[in-house]
Amino acid sequence: MALGIEGVRVGTWTSPDGVSGCTVILPPAGTIGAIAVRGAAPGTREAAALGPAGKVTVCHGVLLSGGSAFGLAAADGVMRWLEERGIGYALRGGIVVPIVGAAIVLDEAVAVRAARPGPDQGYAACEAASLDDPQEGGVGVGAGCTVAKVAGLEHAWRGGQGVAVRSAAGVTVGAIVANNAVGEVVADDGTWVARARVADEVPRFPTHGRPLGTPDDESPGGQPPGGDAAAGGKAEEGPTGNTVIGCIVTNARLTKREAHRVADLGHSGLARSLRPAHTESDGDALFCLATGTVDATVDLVAHLAAEAVADAVRRGPLAAHGRRDLPGLADPH
């Protein structure tokens, strides 16, 4: 069962060269949707409508994509797929308008135009959507992700798409997360899951005192990671960007305000699993989709969401294999 929630389907498209990809989450009819953004460099679609002040309550799909701002175009394909099936807000004349929330990461597709997810790729992800558990690692939106870039990209690890599910008192919360963070990944007990591949005493962002992306001849590689998740970021060759994006899905019955609170508190999972999190160069954004089949308190849902998000953040890199010049934690050691 995809993300542990009945009726939820997840599909992915991955570029043939593994540079980028996109992932779509398709909930059952009537699902309440919301988004919370804590990163300072986000790239999103329908964030205002799905925000706490937005009038929209039902969300028909969520897209998580690579390709930076170019990747937002993949949501057009998701909208086309939903419209063809009559899914969306009904207007006069039989017209339907789907609400598709989207968020992006800056990956290698910025430098490789042919790999950027677009409308056809978003549509293909919908065609591939199923009720089965999603794949993890370097697939879909996780294909071009990297993590632990605090000492420079050359000392980082491959990131990826991670999935986790938590349940209590009849309530289930699932999370799917693309980990492309600048930060290093830490376990619940404080041990390192993915740390920059340099000596412990080497200065790391932000403690080296310079903004992320500022040239630093004293750093290990002479060039700390640059770029961000927004269209205004510096586009350099290779996977230089940052950001963690994801979608929390629950069977709980929530209002729009409560769904936003779950998405917002779900970011606690990022703070638990990344050092640092929510930086000026991260565009961290989380959606929440509530299918509304079980009564639950918002505090319980938010607690489970934070745990699931933290686990999913760790699982993406753990399932990723190395490619080109960066290793993966799933490689044989």
C-alpha cells in the first residue's frame, strides 16, 4: 500500500541517464491538501492556494520534481492527466480544473536541458502511478539529489527519495521525501548517517563564517556548494543545489488549517535528521494530504508526521547508489 494509506497512488519518472526525475502523489477524491515552506529558497506551485490563507481545500495531486524552476512545468502534465479523467474542481460546461501542488529541487538537470522533467514526464509519472510501495534511492525526484555538501560538493554523498510510515491509535501517516539538502544526515541517537567525506575538524557551512556558495580558498575543495532551489540560484555544472521537499499523507480527518499545521510541524523531522536544516540556500517545503477516513487529533498526526519525515530523510541517501564522481551509501563497502 503506497505510503500506508488506502487509495493513494505514487508514480515516478526517471531520466534515462539518471540525472533527474519527478514523482507524483495521487490521492483519492476529496483529499484535503496544504503546504508549509520553511526553506528560504523555495520553488513551488499553488503554494498560495494551498497555504493557510488560501481558499482551496481539496488537492488533486502533488508533484515533486527535479530541474529547478524548469521542473515546475511537469505539473502541467499532471494536470492534463487528471483533466482527462474528470478529476478537479467542476466548473460550468463540464470543465474541471485540477489543483496540483508542486515543489522542486535544483539538481543536475539545470545543466542538462534534455533531462529536465516537463509536461510529458509529469504525465508519464501519472501513468506509472500505482498502489504499491514506491521505490527509494536515486529514482524519480531523488535521481539527481546530493546531501552533506557542507564541505563542498566534491565531499558529498548521493541523496535520494525516501519513504517512511508511522501508525498509532488507528492513525497512519506516510511520508515521501526527496533529500537534496546541504546539511549532513544524522540518526535519532546522534550518530552520523551521511557526513561530508572530510576530517571531523575541517570547517563546515555555516560555521566557516561565509555564505553558502561563496568562494573560499581555504575550504577543502576551494569551492563550497553553490546555488539554491529557486530560479534565481547560480546554475553551475553538476548537482550544486540544495533543498528537501516531500509529501505527508495521512488517513486522518483534518481541516485545511490542521493539514497546514501537520505540514508545518512535519518540518521538525528535517531539523531532527539534518545538520543544518532550513538554511538560506534550502527551499524546504512539505505538503500534507489528508484522506479523511479516521478521526484523530492534530497533535497525534503531527507527531507521527515528524517521525516519518525524519526517517524518510535518512532512507533516501541510505538507498542511493553512487554515480559519476559521487559515492552512495548503498554501494558495497
